[in-house]
Amino acid sequence: MQRVKTQGYTLVELVIVIILLGITSTFIFSYIGFGTRIYSDVAGREQLVSQSRFAVERLTRELRNALPRSIRVLPGDLQRCIEFVPIITSSSYVQIPKAGPSAGDDFIGVLPQTNSTLAGEYLFVYATNANFIYGNTPLRRKTIDSVSNNVPEDGLITIDYSNTPSFFPTDSPASRYYVGGQPVSWCYNAATNSLERYQGYGLNVSQLTQTALQSSFSGTREIMAVNMDNDLNNNQLPFRVFEATLQRSSLVQIDLRFRRSAENEPLQILHEVHVPNVP
């Protein structure tokens, strides 16, 4: 009777197979992990770029709709905040109370295109500097009490206010008036590396610092961007304002720098905003 010899794996062969499987698995998992890290890095970069673009675009739109000459920064606070008064509406006027015999005249303007209630907002006529806009003496800024239509068909309105003096010291060369709202501030918070937006804190003669806004704030505060990385002590100022000249209107330079946490990969967005509005 012939014996059948049973054949199988030897211990050496089994060990070799296990080692080869281990090496293959290591390469496979390393490849998968490398691909995962690449995807995570790309997603992180896209998120950083997306949020930075959103913040810059939002700020750009608001600055372009700012009251002329209202944009200001505070050099003593390393220009970490930029403040401005947003325009609610604007139009032309046909009659304005001025010093002298016409001091008691009504303020009559062309009906603006707005659905907002203007009572409680600010009326500006030829406010050519920050003192006229933010100052305590309402020479070229009045607080609106009410707005009424003279005759609905003629497209004119009468704007009433109770400020003293009740007249404006000068005309606007373009016979234009603006209605502005509460001031807005965008600030870089170096403690939290975030870009914050403040509104509803009222007019102040001197611009408030970021610390003052944060500590004594009772209005609206929003986080517009995170992971910021501006080094204020190295002259990486986030906001610069250049006043209007005979050749151009006001100009704002935005310099925002971002960096993902634990990543040595900075992102800088340097952007200029031309403010088209004039008094």
C-alpha cells in the first residue's frame, strides 16, 4: 500500500509570508494616511482662503458704502480698528436752512429710494471731516425726528430735527444730503486672533480702541474671521486710511494675514478699497 505524503507550509515559510504581509500592509496604510493628510491639508487651505475672502469682500462692500470722510483708524491703537458710518440713503435737497434770514426754513429734499424708517438716524450735509461727523457740536449733523411728504406726487420730503443750531453753516456743492446710521468698527483682536465687527455703540468724538469696545460694549459683536496672524509690533497693521486728494478719492488699504494653527504656512491678503462717495 502506497503512502500519501502530506505537504504543508513550513514554519519558515509561514514567518516569511507574515513578514511580507506586514510590509505590504504598512505601505498600504502609509499610502492611505498620506492621501488623507493631503486631503485634510487641501480642505484646511480652502477653508482658510474661503473665510478670508468672505471677510475682505464683506468689509470692502461696507467701506464703499461708508459716509464720505467718516472712515478713520487710531494710530495709537496700532490701527487694529477701522471705523466708519454706513450710508442708509442719500439724495439731493432743494431747500436748506442756513445762517441768516433762512435759518428757520424747512429742510426739503428729494425723496430717496429707501424702505427704511429714517427717524432717529443722522442727517449730514457737507460733513468734510471726522469732527463734523463724530463731534459733539451738530453743525453739519442733525438727528432726524420725522420725515413727511409735502405732496406725494411731487417727490419731495420735509425732514424735521430739533438740534441746535437748527441751520447748516454751508451748502453742499452738489446740493446732496446723506442719511447715516450707527457707526461700525472692524477690529483685529490679537488675543483671540480673530477679526470682529462691532455696531450699535453710538458716536464718539475720539475713536474707541479695540479693548474699550470689547470691555464696555452693549451693541452687536460678530466674529468675521479666525486664525489671523498679523504681528502688530512688526508693522503688520491691518488697516491704513489715505485721505482724498485732488487726483483720487479716499483709499483704504487692508492687510490681513492668516495662519492655520500648528502650520507654518501663512496667507496674506493685501487689498485696496477706493471709496467713491464725496460730500
